[in-house]
Amino acid sequence: MTAVGELMKYVATQSGRFLTGTELADAVQHYAIALERAHQLALVEIPVIESDGRDARATFAVGLSADAATITAPDRSEELTEVDTVIELYEKAEVTGVIRAQPFSADELEALSWPVLDNEYGRE
């Protein structure tokens, strides 16, 4: 989970400030921007390093009205990485705001029952 000699970043949110790897922080920021543009909010979970140096995980909101910023941390001896999480965040950003629903088919529409509308428009 770690590599030696890289800069790390803090992800600063309304929930707190979390020290994590540069790639992780950048992926969080990328996803947060995509969510903000789509007027959506989501929870993310990333690996972080606590103030005593222990590895931990943090979960916090990003996107609409959940301000998040990244801040470069002083050089540390180890860079925190988690490739699967970075990939997942970038993939989520790519599909954010994409409409995945399909319109009803004619048979599905016919099978729908809307009593209020049916009575109003004379459908039985």
C-alpha cells in the first residue's frame, strides 16, 4: 500500500483533514468536481494515515455542497497508494450524470396503471 519518497496530500473536507496519497487525493478531487457539476453528492472511502502514523480508512461526502480541497503535505517517507480505489473513483466520475434509464416499451406503458390519470383522461 505504500511507496517510498513521494509527496502526499491532505484532502480537506467539512468532516476534517485527511492525509492520503497524491493519486488518491487527485482522484477524490476529480470525482468531487464531476459530482458537483451533476448536482450530486456521494460518500467516498479512502485509505488515510492518522496523526500517529497508523493506516486507517476515512469515509466522507464529496460533491454538491460538500466542499473538498487538496493540500500538498510536507515530504514524508512513504506515499500511500491504493490503485483499485483510484481506478474506482475515476470510473465513478466518468459515469456521473450519465442517464442510464431506458424509456418504457409500448407494452410496459400499456401495463402501467395510473388510476388518477386513467379516470381524468377516460382510460379504463
